[in-house]
Amino acid sequence: AQAYLDIKGTPEDKIVSSYEELFDSNFKGIAYQSLSNYYRETDKAKQNKYLQAGIEALKDDAEQKDLRANFVTILMQNQFEGGDVEGFKKTAEIMKTEYADNDNTVNAYLMEGQIAFEAKDYDTAKNIFLTGNEKYPDEPKCLLMAARSAWMKAQANGSKKPDMEEAIKLFKQIEAANPNDPELWGES
């Protein structure tokens, strides 16, 4: 299958069918990865199709857990960037529940919070970012975005004192945790 990729002019269907023959073998993870990579630049829908299929095919394969986590990460990013909110939420849930220790899982919270933020659902966004901050305290963007969400909520409802105080409290937490990084807690 790999050889067909290296031969210029090989028909797409020949490349795809060669990898698909490996789906029922010990090389299924590599086959899904190769097809995902094949379509990465040219067809996101097909890339997502093979990522999703790879996620399902490797569900109970402990030896390929890291590869599956990589598939979940890439699919989640593609869905977020492509505006597939429902697909993203399902994939992000897999990331959060099955790969909580993975370094990329914090991105599930950041992207999910961003979706709520862009929808002007600042309370939900703040809560998602705060949950991300609790689970991944080393990622300052979670607390920063929680503070920005609280600030936007205060701005949207006429700067009610309790909402403004909460936003200020969160910004002060960012400053205390990152005293040498004014880009995080200063005006941006």
C-alpha cells in the first residue's frame, strides 16, 4: 500500500483500496492513519471519515491507544475549525472521558469554551474554561478565557457589580499565577 503512494500517477482508488485491505489486519491503525494523512490537505471530509473510522476500529485496542488519541485530537480540531459543533462535542467528549491524561485534552475544553464564548453564552463558556483550569492548571489560557468570559458577561448585562467583581477576581488570579507574563493579565 505504501509503495502506491510513492508512485506518481497511481490512481486514488488503487491507493485507497490497498489501505482498506489492511483494515482487518494488525496494521489497521497504520492504514487509517495513512488514509487520513493522504486526504489531510485535499479533502477534510474524507480525512474525517477515516479518522472517525479509525477511532471506532481502535476502540478496544490497548496497543494503539496513543494512535487512537491522536485520531481523536485531529478529528476534534477539524470539526472545530469546520464548524461541526455537534460532531466536535461528541469527539471532545471522547477526548475528555477516555484520554483525560493526554496533553491534548485541555484543547477540548478550550475549543468547547470558545464555541460557547462565540455564541455569547458567557456563563457556559466561563464554566467550561474553569473546569479546564481545574483539570489542567498549567494551561493559563483556561483561566484567562474564564476571566474574559466573566468580563464579557459583566459587559453584556450592564456591568452588574457581582459579575464585574467575579471578572476582576479571575484576572487577579491570572496575575498572581503568572506575575511575569503581563500579556496574560494585562489589557489585550
